[in-house]
Amino acid sequence: MNRQSLFLTILVCALSDQCLAATAPVTLETVDTIMEPQVFRASNGMEMPYRMFQPINAEGKSLPLLVYLHGRGERGSDNNPKIILNTPLFTGEHSIISEKMQTDYPCYVLVPQCSDKTINEEWARWVGNTPETPFEGLNQEQGSYVMSDYASDSGAAALELIESILHEFPIDSDRVYLTGISMGGFGTWEFAGRRPDLFAAAAPMAGYSDPATLSKIAAIPFWIFHGEIDKWNPVQGSRNMAALLRKIGAEVKYTEYANTGHGETFQKAWNQNQVIPWLFSHRRTNKSE
């Protein structure tokens, strides 16, 4: 059974008396089967694994694209389902591929996998980030860094993959949304800074950022999430970026969870079920770099 047939079967079953109700949580097995592993060969030579969800009955419709960037522990080349497991965005009652969410917010979903070819390979690349000094250049007090002139290999490949997907599928290029957790939070800020013309809205969660990109990203609405007692990525970085964006009149929401650590932030953010409606309410306004 192919992916679309399986998903259609799930939807039909969900409406029948013999199967789970339409609001039943989406399981890991469902996500792993529907979001089949694929590989993109980028112009920089990287073979980037990725998972993609294609909505059924999308023919002739121009739909949004949601791009999700995983955390550091999910790096690799195996395209393991772990890249889609750390948030309720994919599993549970609010899964983006559930019948209800796809009825209300039909969309394509793209999940690339960052390489672990070197210890310093990340979605982001900052000044000081080398295989010998992977974390040098990170300001741990301020939760910030200085973005390198050149993207990481994985970052460049992922941005190229997004462009390829936009050309291959009937996606509304004014409704490309970006979100990521931890290292993917870094990546969300980074991708927006490198390609501010590409994204309609973004939701970075518990990542570092580069305040010098402020003028570039000012036209992108942000909803920033962080936990107050995050011991891995300091909350001060998100506080600073929210304040700076507000100061220049940019559209920004900031949610800080009290007495909350790193991983719990992602769970709370996606379980409150407001991120997708907020993201999908926006359209791209900055169409040139």
C-alpha cells in the first residue's frame, strides 16, 4: 500500500464506527509510514535525507509548506524517524498530519536531516565554528553568535531543498513557514537571516540567534518560545531578540515558560495547539533579498 492510499485508509477508518474517532492521536507508526524517507542531492555535493508529507487530494491546489528543523541529537544520514519525534507537532492529537489538522490547515510538510559528518556540522554556522572548536564563538550568557559569511553545508543544502520543493509541488510560495527546536531553533533564526525573502512566518524554539540579522528579518513575523531554566541554550538570547524586534516595530510574540527546561519547552509549545493557526495566518511580504 502506498503512502497516499494508507493515509486515505486512515481517514476513512477514522470516520467509521469500527475505527478510532477522527480526533484520535496520530501514532509514530502512522507518521513513519506516511512521511517516507527520501534523499536530495544538493549542488554542494551533499546528499540530504529528508521526510515529506504530501496532502491527499492536493491536485490543482496551491497549499502552504511547513518546514521543521530538528535538534542536534537527530543529526545523521540514516533518515531515522527520530527526526520527527521530539515534538507533538507530528504525533498525538494535534499532529499536523492528522485528519482534523489537515482539514483545517492543509499543507505540505518538509523535514530535512542535518548531517553529522563533522562534530561542528549544524543548521547554523557561526564565526569560530570549526571541527576543532565546534562551540567556540557562542556567547553562552547572551544566547547569541555572529553568523558566518557562509552557510553550513547542511544549511545550504536544506535551503536549496526548500527551493526545489517549491518548484516541484503546487505550493503557495507566499506561505512557507519555518519552525525548529534547539539546534533547529538556531536554524530557524539562521535560515530567516540568510533567506528573509523565503519565509512568511517563523517559530524558533530554544535556540541561539544573531542580533546583527535584525534588519534582514524585520519583515518576518516571529513567535519565539523558550523555557526559563533552559540549561543548554540560555533564555536570554530569546528575550533579547524579542525585545529588539519589538523595538523596531516588527511583529513578534514571545512565550517564556516559567520553571521549564529545554526539552519540556517543545512539548508545551506544540501541545497548546496555537502555533499552526498563528503561522498559517501570515503571508510573505518580503519577496526580495
